[in-house]
Amino acid sequence: DAGVTQSPTHLIKTRGQQVTLRCSPKSGHDTVSWYQQALGQGPQFIFQYYEEEERQRGNFPDRFSGHQFPNYSSELNVNALLLGDSALYLCASSLDRLNTEAFFGQGTRLTVV
Amino acid sequence: QKEVEQDPGPLSVPEGAIVSLNCTYSNSAFQYFMWYRQYSRKGPELLMYTYSSGNKEDGRFTAQVDKSSKYISLFIRDSQPSDSATYLCAMSLAGGTSYGKLTFGQGTILTVHP
């Protein structure tokens, strides 16, 4: 089992650009959540997808959007990038929406210059 | 005030020591409590989770939850250099509008030296 895989691992973008990050959940997991982790901080919840719909959302602006596909994989899109969007973006998958046993990917390190 | 507070450390201990990591929280509705370990440049790895109050043991790790004090702890016995990592506490609700959202502490950096 490959676990949760994210791509790309690193990314450098310019302010104002748009970015798409991708996540393949652990086999059998149908719930995907996205988190933003700034340097030296704990992960912050962005949103959760289940049955191809956004079910929960954290305190992030509409510039952050996502999608879940029928095979449960997911994308995170960020528009109009700001310098403050530089962070490690983590995808987590789980068997249920409670997320008591969430498995995280290795993350995508996004740098906005 | 953050919902979950965690002393960032850093914490440095000798090999074999007992390590105590702690978090406090303000939302009394939290029901699930997790501990994650995160190595440098990796994603968090779940160590264990506990529902409501009480203790849970898994090998060298013991998690304790005291809901009356809004305080949780993770103890690591016989610490090893391989335990050197950032330890994150996380909490979630069992229902309501934030169902399934994990709220993390800042993380405590632990170094176990030989």
C-alpha cells in the first residue's frame, strides 16, 4: 500500500499565479482533508471532501478551492497567490469523516516569491 | 487565545529518559484526542488516539486525557534517538459544524541524544 501520495513535492510560484496540488488517498479511504502548515506551526484545516463534495471548511478565503474525483483523489487549488501562502500543504485521508485515524501524505512545499 | 496550546520546546533529553509532552485546550466539546509524530520534511504520522477521558498505552507510548482540566499528555518511556521529531497534539469534535476537523497544537520539538 503506497499510503497517501501528494504531488508535486516542491513548487515555486510567483505572486498572483495559480497553483494546483494533487493527492491520492490511501487505498480504501474515501475522505480527504487538506491542511496548511506554516514553518514552526501546527497544521491548519483548510477543508474536507467526502463523496465529491466539500463537507467542512476552515477559515480560509475563497481563493482556496478543491475538488474530489470519483476515485477519491483530490486537488487543492489556490488562486491569486500571496507571499503568505508559502507553506507545507498536507493531504490527509481516512476511512470516515471523524478523522480519528487520518493518514497524512509527505506534503507539498509551496514557495511563493 | 488559540484553541489548543502546546509548548513548542525545544525539549532535549538523554537516551532512556521518560518524556512528557502536554497540551491544553479551551473547547470543552472536543471528544477525540490524537498524538502525531512528524519527522523533518515528512507528513505527520499518527501515534495514537483516545476518545474522551482516560489512558491509553501502546508500547513505549502512553496517552492521558483529563477533560476536567482540559489537559492531555503523551509519555514516552525509554526514549530513543529515533524518537527525535516534532510531536503534535490534535483534537476533534464528535459532531456539529466542525465535525471531522482536526485542530492541532503548535508542536513540540523533541531531541533525544545518545
